[in-house]
Amino acid sequence: MSNVYILEPPTSGKVLLKTTVGDIDIELWAKETPKACRNFIQLCLEGYYNNLTFHRIVKGFIAQGGDPNGDGTGGDSIYGEPFKDEFHQRLKFTRRGLVAMANAGKDDNGSQFFFTLGPTPELQNKHTIFGKISGETVFNMLKLEEGLIEDETPSYPHRITKTEVLHNPFTDMVPRIIKSEVKEKKKKEKKAGVKNFKLLSFGAEAEEDEEESSRQNQKFTGKGKSTHDVLDDPSLSSQTEVAAEEPETIANPDDQLESIRKKLQAAKDSKAKNLKRPFKSIETKPKNPEIIDDEDGDLEEYYLGKDSQIEKQKKMKAIKDEIQSIKKDYHKNKLKKEEEKTEEQKEEQVKSEVVKVYKEEYDSYKAKKQQLPKKGKDREQFTLALLDKFKVKLHTAKEKEQSKTEEAAAEAVTADVAVEDDEESWLSHNLKFDDGDPILAKDANTKDDDWFEIYDPRHPLTKRRRGEAVGGGGGGSSKGKN
């Protein structure tokens, strides 16, 4: 249970990492791990971690970042070389949210660091723990292990957008100024080329040509040059040629109009011919292609656009089949709804009949209730009158019942019809009670319907009937003994 208690020392520094998964607050143990914390804070002040990715993610284990190369092979410390590990007995890999230095071996710490995504006791005394993630930002850190990850490499890695040092425990720390080395490009002076015509067999002629070209260049500087200007050819002239104007012939205006009309008509005819020419070579596609059977009867005539037409026909057939299926479903649903409607109507009809009987009975009792007098002397007299009426009904019911039963019995004998009781037949019934006299014991010698026969094969009487000896256990008969 000792690992449950908080044994970690207090922190003395704080850095904020702004990432694509949200802000992550990191509290630092600057007193316990001064070299690692100084290195981390110095790199954060210089913006070293800006736009760097978390290039390695192992779900439930670690999320590693801080490598400018993005593959785990780069990163430098502020000391110019890897610094030593710093282990502390109160800093252990017992939970998630811890920040430690990533290394390739002992005392090989640079700029790379990692977050723990769970307990990692196997990393104890191998990596320097220098901070922890505080507050609810730990849930932003846990988002790093979400997404597509193949071979510990995320397909779309998250990155650090910006770092801020909220509390710097090292007061003497100042961001380093790195002098950028500017390489001055030395301009190479071009040496003017010297032509040595003495080395050539035709050097004199080449020298004269060179002098002539230089004179022409100086003369036509800033102007275009042509062969008419450069060459001394009498057949070439630099003068622009002017076309000689032909004398206008005065013609009849009617003839001119007629010629214009002919030209226009000829132009129209030529256009019409040009439009008709392409369509002559293209054969018209038949609407319903006929299948021409050869000797085998398997080949069909192919024409332009046959594949597209077959595909359209298939689509049309599929659409028609779909329409037919929709119609069938609609018809089935319609019949089903009609059946349900008829059943509901029947149920409502039955309910209405039951309700109708109930209402009629209710109305009858309600009318009888209204006829009753109110409480008082009238109500008492009315009750007594009803009681006298009931007594008279009891006396007369017995006489009526006797006469009815005799007539019904006579009819039942002749017609084999069962006698049905009337609603008031119960008034003529007699009330009888069981007699309270003691019941006498039944005589065992008299047999009637209630007699229960008892048979015991070992009883002496039963043995005698079978002819066995009563006293002995043998099975011989009495005649045999005599």
C-alpha cells in the first residue's frame, strides 16, 4: 500500500506546451534534476520544440517527441553534447502523466522527451524523470494515443505548435543568440576573351569579317538588322516594296449585282455539301438491331454504340422490375391495411354493442333510482310497502311454481324437453337442514351399495375357505390330514 501515498517531492518550475490536442501543463522538478530541467527550459525559451511532432506512440506505454528529424535519430542538448542521467529515489515510473528524457543508452540525453501513458516500472533507473503533467491537461495528453498507429508510428502525428515558460526557476538563464553564418558569394570577374587569329589558317579573312561585323554593330546599335543592310548584294534591297495599283474598270451595276448573287449562291452550295459529306460515311444505327445468324448461329452483327444500348436496356429492365416490385409491395400493404381496418371495425362494433347494453341497463337503474323518495317518513313507508309486496310474492310464487312444474313435466314426458327454471323459481324453493339425530351403526351382515368388502388372505376364515390348516404353517388341506 506504500505506493498509494504521494512520495514525490514538490515542483519548482512550470512550462506550457500548446499542441494540436490542446494545452499541456508540465511542472518541473528543477532541484532534483537540474541539468534536464535547465536543458528543457532553455530549448523552450528558444522555440526549439515549435512545430515538432510526437513521432512515436506506444498505446498504454509512452508518447515520444522533441526530435527535429521526426524519426528519433536527432536532437541536441544545450550543453553541446549528451548529458548524464539524473535519478532520484522519490521519482518513480508508477503512474501516467510523467515527463522523462528519451535516450539511446546510459548518459545519452539530448532534446527528446516522452510522456508516460501508464505505469512503466521497467523504465526505472534508465530514464531521467524531470517533470509531470498537472491538472486536467493530462486528458489532452491521453488524446495522443488516439488515431491510426502502425509500428509505433502515427499516420497523422500531432505536433507542438508553441512553448511558453510560465515559471523559470533558473534566474540566470537567458535565451541563446545563435549567430547565423552568412556566406558571401564571391563574384567571379569575367575576363574578356581575346581572339588570336594568327593561330588559324584563314586568320586574315576571319579578322576582316570581325572588323566588318563590329562596324555594323556600332552603326545599328539599338536597331534591328537584316540581310539587306548587312550584305552587299545588288539583288537585295532595303526599300519596302509597294504594290502597283490596277486601274479600276468601270462596269455595269446590274452585272456587278448578278455576280455577287452568284458568288453568294455558290458559297451556300459549298457549305451545304461540306455539311452533308461527313454524314454519308457514317452508317445510321438501327433502332432495333436484327440478329444475323451465321453457319454456327452464335455471331451477331456489331454496330456503333451497341454496348451502350445494351447497357441502357439492362438499366431500363432493372427499373421496370423495381417498379413492379414496388407495385406488388404497395398492393400487399394496401390489402393488409384494409384487413386491419375491417378487424378494427368489427372490434368497435362488438364494443359498441356491449356499451349499448351497459348504457341501457344503466339508464334503467337510474330511472328507478329517481323514482325512489327522499330520506324521511316517505322513504320509510316506501320501504315497508316494498317488504309487504315481497311477502305476498313469496306466498303466491309457491302455488304458481307447483302448477308450472306439473304442466312442464307432462310436456317433457311427451316431447323430451328439459324443464327450465324461471327467474322467480327460487322463491318457491324449500329450505332444508340436515337432521341432528345420531347415526346408528351399520350391520356388517347386510350388504348394500355402501358395503366395502375387505379381503385378508391371512385371516383364518379366508384360509378355511381355501382349505388350508389354520394352526400349521404347511400348505396341506384338511382332508389330507385326516
